[in-house]
Amino acid sequence: MVRETAILQKTPRPAATALTVFYDGACPLCRREIAFYRRRRGAAQILWLDVSRLPEGEVAPGLSRCAALARFHVLLPDGRRLSGGPAFAAVWRALPAFRPLGWVFGFRATGWLADRAYAAFLRLRPLLQRRLVSGSN
């Protein structure tokens, strides 16, 4: 717990951080998606942490680097951690252009659907990454 606190304390934080996003910057798909979100209004209020660049161990309370690389996570300002579909809904609520989508997928039933869709994406991610990388050569 001391280690992840040190990582978060050493990372420059926006003045009014809405939430912290943990993403796999070594994943070409993830990198593109995060770059897309970071160009949106409201993104400056989010702390974006590329977990692939962090040392092994916990990157947040109860969140290992390995788990953060395997699945999308966010840390809310109140300390709660979300992953998968609910994490995306939290990011969308923080970005004005996506806020309606975030509220829709913030409900239990629609959040469950978003999480199932994300789980399906995770199974396809290695194939999509290979195609993305081979298509850029």
C-alpha cells in the first residue's frame, strides 16, 4: 500500500481530478482509445496512468499492475475502484461529450451489458492487436 501511494503521490495530478484511469499503454488499441479520450473536453481533469510504465506491484490500493494491465480500471475520487464496463461509464460521465452515454451505462442492467461487451472485447483483443500492428507495418 505504501508503494502505490508513492506512485500516485509522485504522479502530477490535475488540480481537480475527477478520477484516475489505469490503462495499458503497451496495447496499441488501448493507447489509441485513451488518446481519443484525452483529446476531449474534460480530459484534463482526469489523471491518466499508463500502467505499462509503472514498476511491478500495486498501482493503487488493492490493484496490482498485472490486474490493471489485464482489464480497464478507474479509481473514483472517493476511493472506490471500478473495472470493465462500469469503469468506462465513469470515464464517459467525466467527459461532457460522452456524459449521456455514461449515465445510460451507469445503471445496473445497462452496466452489466457494457461489462459483458467489454469481456467479449478482451477475448478478441489479442487478435485485434495483431491485426493493428501488422496493418501498420
